[in-house]
Amino acid sequence: MTPSADCSICGFPSHTQFASAGLVAALVSGEVALTADPAWRESGAADVEDYARWSGHLCGATCLRMALGPTAPSLFELRDGALKFGAYTVDAEGGIHGMIYAPAVTFVREVYGLDAEVHRELTLDGIGALLDAGRVVIASVHYAIRRAPAPPPSRGGHLVLVTGRTADGTGFHFHNPSGTDAGTRRAELAVGVFGTYFAGRGMSLAAPREA
């Protein structure tokens, strides 16, 4: 995993889906309980139980928060808005599902006035074309992308924000909401390596660039 160099098209804020960025490794491993995250209030959650229940599911909302730039609301304010539009759902057993692309796109269009589009079938070349057109891509990958280039057990199940091409055009810059250190939160990978984690779907936004 290579830390992402500064570039004009990848200057978006870097956020994690957990309130304490320095504790992400311990939180995702279970070494530290989510209810013990000392910064949970910064997420905007109603209480620590709300934070603990939801934070592991909010990679998509975190990607939206980064794409919206420095004026974006708190993570849980975005969660609340996404819930109202059906971009997250909770089943009868309390299971959390999402982010669901189609209602997420409606949410972004109607609340934030940004052009957004679902891509149910998306290639690596397609990601590049969207980036070249001035968009950012919320891409479905396996969460093991933070351990790249180690091969993942499967593809998909986690979302990252792809913000641009590398200077030589052979890789992608991306922000990972569950990156465990600075180099895996704001990183770059060769396109082919990225592809081993990529599930071939996502959504794109014409996001503000003032970040």
C-alpha cells in the first residue's frame, strides 16, 4: 500500500467511519470495544450505544462525507438523512443494510444538489473514465484492501472513495474509511491491484472540489 501523494484531484478530506482515527486498528480487531471509543461524541451519534451499533456499517456515509468536502455534516447526520431516503435500512431482527445505491443517489441529488449516478456494472476502465470526467467514485471493494497487495478472500462488502488517477495514470488515489493508519486511509494502488478487491459496482458523484 502506497500513501497517496498530494494532487489537485484528490484533495478531499480524509475521514474514518470511527471517531478515533488513531484507534481504528484496535476497534476493527475488537481489541478496543466500540463503546470505549473516547471520541464517539464527535461522530454526531445520539449516544455511545448508537455509535457502537452503527459505526461499523457507515463506510458509505463516510465516503459521502468526504466527497461533500469540508462543509459536510457529521457522520451520523448523514446517516440520519440516508435512513430517511432508504439508503440504509434496518430489518425486523435489527440487522443494518446499506449503503443502498439508488436511494443514496436520490438523497445526494435532493439534499445536496449534486449530480450522482448508480453504476451497477462498472469496470476499472469505467472508473478511470468517470475520474477523467471530473467525478469521484464510491466503489465496492473488500475491506482487506487496507492490507494490499495481499489477496482478499472475496470482493465487495466495503466502500472506498476513489478520487483520481496517479500522476502516471497507472493507479488510483482513494480514501478508505476503515484504513488503519495514514497510509491506508489516503492511499494509492495500481489499477490491476485495486481490481483484485473491486466488485464491479458503485456510484459516482460530481463532488465539490473546494476540499
